[in-house]
Amino acid sequence: MRPTPHRRAAAACAAVAAAGALVLAGLPGSASAQADPSPASPSLSPAETAAVDRTSPGVLKAMQRDLGLTSAQAEARLVNEAEAGADAGALRGALGRDFAGAWVRGATSAGLTVATTDASDVPLIEARGATARVVDHSVAQLDAAKGRLDRAARKTATRDAPVWYVDVRSNAVVVRAVHASAAKSLVAAAGVDSSLVRVERTTERPRPLYDLVGGEAYYMGGGRCSIGFPVTKGTQQGFATAGHCGRAGTATSGYNQVAQGTFQASIFPGKDMAWVAVNSQWTATPYVKGQGGQRVGVGGSTQSPVGASICRSGSTTGWHCGTISQHNTSVTYPEGTINGVTRTTVCAEPGDSGGSYISGSQAQGVTSGGSGNCSSGGTTFYQPINPLLQEFGLTLKTTGGGDPDPGEPGGTWAAGTVYSAGDTVTYGGSTYRCLQPHQAQPGWEPPNTPALWEAV
């Protein structure tokens, strides 16, 4: 049963008490060890899986500033969002093709709404403590419609209809257009039923957020971008970043202008992802740069739901927070269309490209582009981290998911593998279904993490 806001606030207070052990050391430091799970209760709660108790004070302060929260509300929000993600994942599996999306709401994300196309599902949804909404279209139908728009965009000019996405809250595919005629042309070319689409007028013209002015972070030729997340590929160390920052073979230097590494692979447009392999002078650590130079620990890559809080770190504007507006978004830049990004209310400016998006301690993605700025506000898009890790065969550097199970129980589950919601694995003779997208790591074995896996 989903905890009530009061009980979940109490859980947040417990997280605050544990926060005294938060790691504030610099990038070269090491994370504090997690306590062993109790022999009587080996499973990790959603908040424990998301390492809420290890959220950096810098993240919490940025959430307070940008989301208008108190300290207690910021902490409670992260606990509630971890619980909501687990509940939404379980309901997605239970509802099957009736599932029409889920999102959190309220200052502390205390409310979870789950949409379905079948009114008979309402009791099941309410039994998990969520609010049910009966709608016309399943998320599978909306995703299919957006997929047709993505394909049509390859042959149709979309500069004046630069953004489209699945909006589960309005149960529609939204096309944001400078000129309504451009949206209508795209929809017509895709052959999508107009009942699935809502057109919104906008003056936004998103662009990649790289900069040609010297500064911090890393440099490539005359440009500057921001490191996303440290990663490894076998014994090779490096970092994930945006594809528009450089092509394969592009050399990079660090914030101190010391030779750093080389782009190994890059995709842009279509996607906006890349990774850089660094030389022996640089070491991958499980941190991103926080407010005032503090280091923020990365505990994993569990995807946060629509409406969840999210913070961004960039070399131009530092830390800023907002909320997740929509997953599965497409955006057209002058260079071409990018598919599968996430749209947020977080601001960014040139030079922030490639930088980190993080919810609590969970990596979400790397900055792609946006519109507006951090003075007047804006909208940004990030390339989700899990598809990037999967595309290039990378392992996210983390502070650790916990102590791995002893022995070798066997099965198809494997640490380092990126799993999507609905994927099935075997472990210890049992079969499990993935509830939330994430990259597996030791300590996150299916029996230990009911927030991520359910037995089937």
C-alpha cells in the first residue's frame, strides 16, 4: 500500500537523520559504505534503492531555491518520488495495454495519478493509494502516434514545429509550433488521427547549448561543453556527454586546459549522445560537481516519473532545479531533429551542454538544448542516460547499490546491463519483471530491490 503523506514525511525525517553521513568529499574521494541489509529484511525500500539518504545538501538547497520548498519538503519530495516510481512501475505491469501513463503532483509529490483506458482498473489503482484517471488513449497508442511523427519529420520541415512529445497528463501527443500550419503539415504527413494530437502555439526555437567562449568544464577546439557523468568501459575510464559537443576523434582538454581525452563515439542529430575516453591523468569518480564546488554522489540511474523534481549541473550556470515535464520528446534544432529526449522546466545557457541531470542521487541524463535562460526562465531537454549507456556499452560510475548477494545463484540478470520497464530476467531460479528503467549494479539484485523488480 502506498504510504500516506504523513507516514512518508516520517520516512523523509529518517532520511534526514541518515544524511549526516552524506559524502561531501571532492571528486578524488571515496563514498561511505552502505550498511548491510538486515538479515530479517534483505529487501531495499524504494527510498533506499534510490539512495535518498545520500542526497547531497547542495541538491537539496537548489531544490529549495528553485522549487520554493522548505528543507523538510525537499527531503519528503525525494522519498515520495521514489515510492511513486515503484508504485507506477508495478501498476504499469498490472494494467498491461490499458496503462495510459503516470505522474506525481503536489509540492512534495505526495500524490500519484495513474491513467487507464479501462474503468474496471480503477479499484486496482486506488488499492495502491494512487488516484485513477480514465482516459481514451493508452500510452502505447500515444507512443505509436509519436513514432509516426518522428518518421514523418525525416522528410518534413519541422523548424516551425520544433517540439512534440507524449503528454500523459493531457492524454495527447502535443505538437508545439511557431505556426499552426507547420504542425498540421507534420500531422498530415504522419497520417496520425487528429484526435490523438493537440497543437500548442509557441515562440520557442530550441538550440543546442554549447558555447564558443572560454571557461570551465571541458574544451574541444574553440568550443566548451560540460561533463555529464563519469563512466567506464572495461578498464577504460571516461565520461558521457552530448553528441553535438564533438564528433568521434575530437580531442578534449579539461577545465584546467590540460590534455584530457578523445571522443570515442558521437550521435547527433537523431540522438544527442557521446562519450569521451580520458588519458591516465584523469580518473572517473561517482560524483558530479555541485553548488559551490561541492561534490554530489551518483547512486544509480533509476528513471524518475513525470512531475518529479530534477536538478542540472552545468559549467555556465551551475546548479538549477525544476521538474520533469514529459519523457519521449522530439525537438528540432537548426542541425536536425532529436528523438527520445526528456523535456524539463530547468533553465540552462550556452556552455551547459552535456552537463548532468540528477534526481536525488539518481542520474537522469545529459543536457542537450533548450530555449530561454536562467535570468528569465526557460525550457530544456536532456538525453536520457540509460539509452546512452546501452548504446555505447558503458557502465555508470556510482557510489554503489549495496552489498551484492553472496554466491552465484545463476540466471540472466547481470550487473551493468541497462533494463527497461517490462524487461524480464531470471535470478536464483525465479523470473522477475523490470518496473523502472535503470542500469543494474551489485546490490540491486532482483530479490533485493522490489522498487525495481517484481516476481512473475
